[in-house]
Amino acid sequence: MAGHSKWSQIKRKKGALDVKRGQLFSKLGKEIQVAAKLGGGDPELNPRLRTAITAAKAESMPNDNIDRAILKGTGQLEGGNNYEEMVYEGYGPDGIAILAEVMTDNKNRSAAEIRSIFNKGNGSLGAPGSVAWMFEHKGFFYIKNGDEEQLFELTVEAGADDIKSDEADSVEIYCPLDCFDKVDKALSGAGVTPETTKLAYFPKDETELAGDAALSVMKLIDTLDDHDDVQNVYTNLSISDQLLDQLNQ
């Protein structure tokens, strides 16, 4: 199950797409608020909230912001919104598949704006199910300087179904959604703190593009990612290290 890791590439690509810090905190706060509303304000009993808090702390979100988002979600503090969650599916240039996770308090507004972004980016918004079948929704853990053999034994018993490592001894762990909490607790119990923990969509197969075609898709992804209602963007696009370096210049 070991193999070449692409997380370093994803991290570098993400560096080219990061939203401004204030907007990023807003998106993280939304996720914390919704997680607390759905599963309660105790992260020990709410794996989604625990994951959201971990992600927020990884981005240096102040503890006061995190606490306020939890209290808004549980109804203990005024100012919370009734956010709806949805996944928009569509195609970018050259038929590249794109999924956008959206959290909004006005789905009609969001639908119109997301459709406009696809159209202006030479793509098209698809019907539900049009591209979701090309992805797997899984749990993901990224660990720097991990012992692959030790992590294999630790997490496979908890339900992990894929483990990959790279030349820098960083380890990626993937698991089905229903095993996410077990794998998370297995790592925590062993004193292992992942740099990244999340639920995400991963393409079953990737389509490689180069040059202007790849840059056109990346521009569309960037515009989606910068929208206030869009939490995450996923694609089956694969691009070269050289082009990734170009994007980060």
C-alpha cells in the first residue's frame, strides 16, 4: 500500500490558491459552527468538530474565534446562521471534473453565483451525480516524519485502507468515512499528531493537462476557492511539478 506521495504537491498548489486570512478564518468558523450544531460542542464526543478545530489551529486561528464559533453552533451565543451544506458538481475546461463543497445561508444566491463562475471559466455546472462518481469521499491524515511500518500496524487495525509515504518520510493515511473516528483515536492514543486531518474527496483517476489548458482550469479552481460560500474545491486535474512551481512564483 506504500507509494509516492502527492501531498507535497497539493500543499504547494494550495499555497497558490490560499484565500486571504480573514476569509479563511470565516470559512473555518463556519465549519466549526455547523459541526457543533450537528454534533454538540464537546470535541471529544464530536469527531467532526474535533477535526474542524484541528484544521483551524493549523491555520493559527485564535482560540477566542474557535470558542465563539462553537458557542454560536450550540446556540449559547447569538449570531449563528442556519447554514446549508451542499456539493456542486461540474466540468472545467477540457472536461476536467470539479467538486465544490459549499456552506451557505442562501442557497439560491450561491447556486447562481457558482454557476456564473463555471460559465465565466469556460466550464459548466453539472447535475447532481454528474462527476461525483469519479471521486471517493474518505478520511485523510497527513503525518510528517512518520514511521510507515508503525503507522501501518496502528491504523490498519482501526480501518485504514491505504497508506502512502514519500522520500521525506511523510505518511498519508486514507480510510473509509465510517472508520475516520477510530483511526483518529488510534493516532491520538499513540501520541501521533497529524499535520492535516480531514474528510475530503479524492479522484479515482487523474487527467493530466499542461500549458494554457492546465492554467485555465487552475484559474477556475482559484475563483471557486475564493468564493465566500465555497469551503473546499476538488478536481481530478493532475499537473507537473514544473507547472506547480510556475503557479507559485
